[in-house]
Amino acid sequence: MSCKKENIQNVKNIKVGKPKWLRRGLPSGPEYEKLRSLLKKSDLTTVCQEAQCPNQFECYSKGTATFMIMGDRCTRNCGFCAVDHKPKGLPDVDEAERVAKAVELLKLRYAVITSVTRDDIEDGGASCFVDVIRAIRNTNPKTLIEVLIPDLGGNWNALQTILDAKPDVLNHNIETVARLYPSVRSGADYNRTLELLAEVKKRTPQIPTKTGMMVGLGETVEELHATWTDLRKISCDILTVGQYLQPTAHHLPVERFVSPEEFAELEKQALAMRFSGVAAGPFVRSSYEAEKLYRKAR
Ligand code: SF4
């Protein structure tokens, strides 16, 4: 991602069978239905719902949800991502207000705002992020706001626009190791991702930086360590690591399912590299335990 719909349920055509630790039911029940209907009323969907994320009830109950802005079509075409392509038209003008309303209705303590990549918009959609941050601050001044942004095509003026709106956390996902970028994230650039996170630290050292990766795409442990070394060189604060799952048969296959024990070991190794907060596990996604990780970085 910026912003992938991390499709968890529709795993098809995988090279190896889905292991038992990944078999987990979707949330349901009256409390969940209440939340669903609240969101429906605001005419908004969360990434949590769209991706049928099994963590969503856990996140909602901790007062966290993730909203995707600027539509549901992307100008890029990453090999792991189920989002449609070719955006139709400009983002809705009332989107920021609708997100702020949903944050209020859900009484969120922590809102994650993400987007598709919009290379077709001059500032990459930076001003849309700013509008949403301001609208949430107006109506929900206590809500913490994390922005999970695209790479903005390397436009650091656009990045500065977002930083000026003072999000509480700036997240940009590195997704995978450098060697796999051509197949996994062909429209992006490993060094540009590092540069973006470095620019945030340089310009606003008080804002924690965060990034997320998928494993199971063919990377080696040595390559993961090399990526984390690169991230720590630019003082990236928070890291999330989760299992890649193939959204449809047309997407990249899963090369390997990483066991919960291996994830626990990876988390330990990343923490030893002095990230302030790390979450690693089969179901970990960008927003998992977001408030807890933020508090560790403060
Ligand atoms: S940039 Fe890539 S990961 Fe993000 S929404 Fe577009 S296709 Fe998906």
C-alpha cells in the first residue's frame, strides 16, 4: 500500500495449502452488526470491512478503524493488491466531512486514514489528506490520527502539506524487500520509500514514522534484516509485519506461510534493532494495535 485492501478471505490458487493458524472466522454478532449499520448510515466503508479483515472487531472495540479516501480505484497496479485500477473522476468534495462524522459516530480514539495512489492528481491527493485531518480535528479533537500515505511520486512539497496538518503518525508501507520490488510493487521504488520516511523525520522529528511489510512473497530472513537496517538508519519508529495472502488467482502466489512461532522470532529480532514498536504475526496488518504502537513511540 499505500493502501492495499489486504484481502484475507479470498485466498485462491495458492502454492501451498492454507495452514490451520490462518483459519479464523469473520466477525459477526449484534455488536458487529451495530457497527456495520452505523458505517452504512455515513455512506462510508472502512478498509477493515472492504478487506473482510478478521481483526476488525478487535480494532473497533479498541476504538480504531481505517478509512480509505479518494475512491476505490488506483493509478497503480501492485502484484499483491486487490484494488481496482483507473480512477474515475476526482475525489468527492464532502468526503472529509463524512469521514469526520463516522469517526464521531464510532467514537474512535484512533483513526487511520489511507488512500489509493492517485498519480493523476497534481499533489497526489495530499490536500485530501489535509482536509480529512482538519475535519476530524474540528469535530473529534481528542482522536489520534494516523495517515498511511502513498509515495506521492516523490513530491516532497506535497508531503510537507500533509506534515503541516500535524498527523499524529505518518505511515508509509515499504511492503517488501528491495529485490522483490519489480514484481510486487512495480510502480514504486524502494529508495523513494526510504527517502519519504527519511524526509518526514528530517522535517518533523516529533511525528513518529511507521512502515509495514508482508512476508511470504519469497524474501529471505537476511533480506528482511537488511530492510530493517535500512529503516533504522533513517530512524523509522514503528514496524508491522504480516503474512501475504493472495487475493485472487491473478495476483502473486504465496511462496510460504510463516508460522506464528517464526513471527514471534521476527518480532524479537526487529525489537532488538531498536524499533520503538513492532507488531509481527500472521494477521498483523498496517493498523493492528495501532494506538498501542503509537504510545510506545511517543
Ligand atoms: S498503490 Fe498498489 S497497494 Fe496501493 S492501492 Fe494502488 S495498487 Fe494497491
